[in-house]
Amino acid sequence: MKIAGFDIGGANTDLAVVEFNESGSILDIRMDHRYLPMWIKRDELVHTLLEILGQDRPEIDAMGVCMTAELADAYKTKTEGVLHIASSVLTAMDILLATKELKVHSESSIELPIGFVGLKGMMNYQEVKKNPMEIAAANWIATAHLAAYISPNCILIDTGSTTTDIIPIKNGRECARGRSDLERLATGELVYNGVLRTNLATLVDKIPLGMDCVRVASELFSITADVHMVLDNIKEEDYSSDTPDGAGKSREDCLRRITRMVCGDLDLISQDDVENMANYIYQKQVERVAEALQEVSERENLDEVVVTGLGMDIIGRNAARILGLKVRCMDEILSKEDCVVAPAVGTALLMESYLQ
């Protein structure tokens, strides 16, 4: 059995096609992802879903979907976003059906089973229409399911391009105090701090430069992807988001953008000084995550962390080390590449269980 797990985010749409044997064990995982800024390209979602399914289209037995893209400001409300995204998934299935690219399960029904990750488990489309907010920003439910395989009592840290989830797990089940994004921002279980898209001006008010401490310009001049490129924490192919200035993603481009946050350029500020700026911002970024992690760790009395996502080694692991917590990595059960799309993998696993 092959199940497609989709994680439809505001900036990235991720896919994991997971092949299971008859006993439910994983035989193979194929991952893919596309940068799709939903705030300007939401109408391209159906095409993107079909594109990344690629050659697996005829072999898919079911689809599972989780999402966070409903927060994109292309939608007036989260409910509007959830319903648009869910209907886009069904439209993609209808296209596959019309072009005879779906696997036929029986003569009486050739519909593909589709489930959506909700706060209380998988939901079908009719259930989503009745209670759309149950699946809003619930992708962390799928990732927590994976982390529980590694440790039944831990804190999951999933750092992606934009945010960091900090999810407590006890006795093999997530026990987050917050359920919505709004609630999780209050409980320390969600930090808007990611590897690629975070505006540097939100991380620091002042920055050391030479013998001075300089206030930063509150503009979108540079993002965390620029810092991590300069520090060799990511490769250029990892820099999947748009650049703030529309220019390139080379190391020199990133250095130049960082100088802008103090209204400078590479004529005014040396490369060494820009690298020092990048190191300082990186330290503050990790500390921001560590502060929230400490809140969750002390409240839940948990001292082991499972890290995953694009930033698992860059941010999650280092935040845990600041606090002296034990660290394990989701690459114990997934490849490094698959860890980047862990919510999509977890969604496919939840869908497989849902079908049983």
C-alpha cells in the first residue's frame, strides 16, 4: 500500500509517499516539496499537488493531509482557508480520476480515501466541512505521533522554515496545553522562529558592530536564511524561500542583505564584521527557542528532547543543549532528508492507521 501524506504550509507544500507492507511496516519513503507562497499563489495549489505526486499517481491508495496554510493572509478567516485547501485536495483527486490516473479499488467505488489530520484524529471531508477549525494548523499532531516512536516521554522540537513547534509527549501521547496556534503561542509550544523566513529585525533590537551596539532598522531587509547561509548552516539549495530584495542567494548576496539591517552595505562594513553580526543573531535565535523550551520542560517535568525538521541540528539541538537536556534525533527512524518533511510522513502513518 502506498499512501501520500501532504503537509500544506503557508510557504511550502511537502509530500511523503510512504509504502507499507501488509503488516503496516514501512518499506519505502519518497519525499518532495515545493515552495508555494499561498498568500499570492493559492490558486496554484491543485497544480502543485499533482506535480509533486509525479510518477506515483497511479500507485497511490490513499491521501492524508495536514495543513497550516489557512493562516495565509490570502484568506479573510482560517475557516475560509481550511475549506479552500481541503476542496483543492478533492479537486486534485477529481482531476486524477478524470484522467484515469487513480488506482481503481473496486468496481463500485473508484474514489481515493482522503483523510485530514485533526486535533482529535483523522477526519473525512464531510466532517471537515462541519468543523473546519479542528484541522487548522494541526500538522504538529502528525509529527508528535512520530516522536512518540522514539521516546514515549519527551518534548518534540520541530523547526521548519518559519516556525518551531515545542510539543510535550507523555506515555506516548502528545499533551500540549495549547490546541490552536493562538493558545500555543501563549503556552510556549509554538515559536514563530524558523531557519529561513524569520525577519532578522524580530530577533534583535540592537547588534554589536565593532566597539558599538547599533540599533537595527525595522525593515524586511534580511531573513534567517541569510544568516544560516553566511554561517554555512545551510546550502543554497536549502534556501527555498524568496529573498527579501529579490536578488540572489549566494553568500555575498546574503552578506549584503545582513548589512542593510543597520543601514549599511559591504563598502561600509567588513565581511568579518558581518559574520560577527550573523553569529550574534544566530545565538539570539537559539536562545529564543531555548526560552520557550525551558517553559515547557519545567512545566511538564520532561528532560528529553526529540528534534526534527530543517533546523533540527541548527536550532533544536542547540536550544536543548543550552538547557542541559538530553537530545535525540528523528533520524533514528527516518533519513535526514525525510526529517525535513516529518509532518507529511506522520500524516501518511496516521492515514494508514485510520484505514485499518
